[in-house]
Amino acid sequence: HQAKMIVDKDFVISRIDDRIYGSFIEHLGRAVYGGIYEPGHPAADERGFRKDVLSLIQTLRVPIIRYPGGNFVSGYDWKDGIGPKDQRPSRLELAWRTVEPNQFGLNEFVEWSRTAGTNVMWAINLGTHGVDEARNIVEYANHVSGSYWSDLRISHGYRQPHAIKTWCLGNEMDGPWQIGAKTAVEYGRVAAESAKVMKWVDPSIELVACGSSGKGMATYPEWEATVLDHTYEHVEFLSLHSYYGNHDNDTATFLGRSLEMEDFIRSVVATCDYMKAKKRSNKKMQLSFDEWNVWFHSNDADKKIEPWQIAPPQLEDVYTMEDALVVGCLLIALLKNSDRVRMACLAQLVNVIAPIMTENGGQAWAQTIFYPYMHASVYGRGQALVPLVQSPKYDTKDITDIPYLESIAVYDEQAMEVTIFAVNRDLTNSLPLEVDLRSFGACDILEHIVLQNDNLKATNTASEPNRVTPKMTGNATADGSKINATLGKASWNVIRVR
Ligand code: AHR
């Protein structure tokens, strides 16, 4: 029972696009109100931005954040969120059955993003809105001046254009739960026409078309093919969404779900490349996995929420140690496919299925899943190297041939460092690992970080925020270019080598 990995600097999957470590903030639950924005909070700045939350986000080095939804965006009028705050309307928000007070909108989010050191991925409404609003919002956000919408932005105090580069053409338009859901043809047409005029306003932008809201949808993958048939020449990205849960408390299967994520990615790549051939196109469609995470803990509680409140607690999953392992495996799955997955968003960032939790008026802390996400984002920049892995495997009733070892190495040429991310999926035994770094010469271990807890259901909460945190307890050693380590049972490992 042991695993081996060979890593060579000449065997490169791809240079990783930093935006693979993106995240997502929706006007939902306490993500905005009570999360990133809470005027009057002791840690809030003069704009109401919570500095304690900002500092946790800065630790994660989040490169891009999708906003303002999600299902929310399909009924959202972006004009409700601009101009003097006391004149902004409160609206019934039908996606999540709340009241949206519109005290935080486009300009606040752009300003907040600058402060957080991240970029904006703006999703437009293609549920209740269409081509006209699509061009107007790009004019408002990105046009310099001298037109109605750009001058309106300037009158709101923003002389410089926001230069929002990345735009999503709607959200999950295949889902019957979506406000203004569409067939693939209906969506493909409106997405193509919106894309066209948005780029006429600002040719420098890049666009993401909606793929299926999950691979379980009956219309998948025909949806992808039809949507791309209409939009191929107009967009740069196709989106993927996927959430994972452990409803049956079957942890061995839960840990294997990242294999399904990879399978999903491969089939969407195949559909994109089929359309490339059909179109005789030179363009390689890129993927934006712009919603992914573990999501299931809060499902029952959410059914009991009273409608039409402002920012009630919604989708507040409290994550466990085992969820952190799954998130680690999902991050590795994204990296293994980083030649085509150029952007990805951990859904979401604060309070709503999120690595960061807050109390209204109180503290902010890191959930268990914060740590693998932070390690990947901070140390996983550079080139993803092909992981040639030999590992014992196991079967469950749903999935077969799950390797106990899930791993990938990332080479940062500038720092001349290799980082090995590794999960041991074995719930009872540790796993000896040998990594052959043959092309790197003699190596030194910088550190071997471990996230592990004997209780797989252990969580970080307001009263005990540091129960699950990474420790420098790994035992990796280097002998020339060979690394040896014991990966503890059910553990997330970060082995940094120079
Ligand atoms: O992230 C929560 C929700 O999941 C989003 O609003 C929606 O796009 C998806 O179904």
C-alpha cells in the first residue's frame, strides 16, 4: 500500500491562468449585507466595507470575483443599484424570496473589488433583460464619456471607466428555477445578439456563455452544442457549474466525486471541440467553471426560511474536515484540466456556501475549506505538471477505481519552487508517497503543511474558529531528487520543494 508520482518540468499540462482561483459573491443571504458590506460594524471603513472580511479575502489572493449572481441576476435591474442610495428602490427578489434594498450595487462592488485587490466578473441579466440592457450596462461601466450612460456614471462620482473585462451572459438559463429560463435556442440567440452589441460598445471585453447548470440536467450536453452553435464566434468561454454533497454520509464516495468533475470537464471540452470542427473555426473555446463547491448542509434549514426578509441567513453551510478534503480534490481536478479550464469560481466567498463566515456585528473567521483554497491560490501559480501517478484504488457503490492518492505538482519557475498538492482519500490508513522529481536535481523541502483532524465532521465555528487549521506536521524528506512522505489518513498535504 503505497503511491508513487513522477513529475518532470518538461511534461507541462499548461501555464495556469490565475483566474482558476476565482470566487463568487451573489446578492443572496448574508454574502453582501452582513458579509462584505456592513455599515456601522466596528471593522467597517467609511464606505461600509468590512475590513476583517477584506483581510481574509486578501489572504486568499482571489484574482477575480463573479457578481451579482447567480439566480439573483436573472431578475436584477442593475439600474436599481446606482446613484444616490436614498433614492434606490427596495424590490422583491424572486430567486431567493427576499427583499433587496439595493444599498450596494455596481459602483460599490467595483470599488470594493479594487480594495480587495481582485477583478470583477460581471454577470448580466438575460432572464428578464435582453440586448438593450446588455449594451447599456457596458456603456455605463466601460465607456469613457460623452454618452448618456457613461456621463451618468461620471455624475455618480466615477470619472474613470471601470474597465470591467469579463462578462457572463446570464446565469444557468437552462434551469426551470431560473427567472426567465430559456430553451437552448432561445438562449443561444439572445446571448449571441447581446454579445455582439456588448463588443460593439467595448471590443476589449471577453464573454462567457452559459453551459448547463449541471451535468445532471436532462438537456446536457445538447444544451452546450446548441448554445455554441449560436454563440461560438461571439464568446471566449463556456461555463460549467457543479456542486457536491454527502447526503448519505458515504464519505468514501463523496471523496471520489472529483472524478465526476473531471469527467464533466472532458465531455464539455469534447462538445466545444466538436463545434470548433463544425464551424471550421480556429478558436479554441475555453472553460469557465464559474460555480463549484460542496453544498448540502444547509438544504433543510433553507426550506424553513420566512420569505421577504432582507439578508436572512441562507445557504450557510458549516463545512467539515471531510468537505475540505473534497474541495482539495476538486481544486486538483481543476488544475489537471487547466489547459482548458482558464477560469473557475469557488461558489461562494462569504457566508453563502463560503470559506469565510461572519456574525452580523461580530467576528469573521475561516471555515475548513478556506485552507485548501488558500494553499492552491497562494502556492499553485505557475505551470501545472502532468501527474504520472501510481496509486492503489478503491471502489464504492457509485464510483469505481478511485485512487487513494489525488495529487498534482505546480512549478513556479520564478521562485524555482515546486509545490505538490496531495490528498490521501484513505479513511483508515496513512499512505507512503514517493515523488520522483527527476528533472529538478537535488531538492530541499521548504515545508510540508498538513490539514487533518481525527474527526472528519469537525468544523470551525464562531465559538471555536480554529478547530481545523493547517499544521506544519508533515514528515516529507528529500534524498536527491526523490521526495518521501507519509500522507496521514484522510489528509490534505502541501509539500513545498526548492
Ligand atoms: O451559488 C448558489 C446558486 O447555485 C446560484 O445562485 C445558482 O447559479 C446556482 O444554482
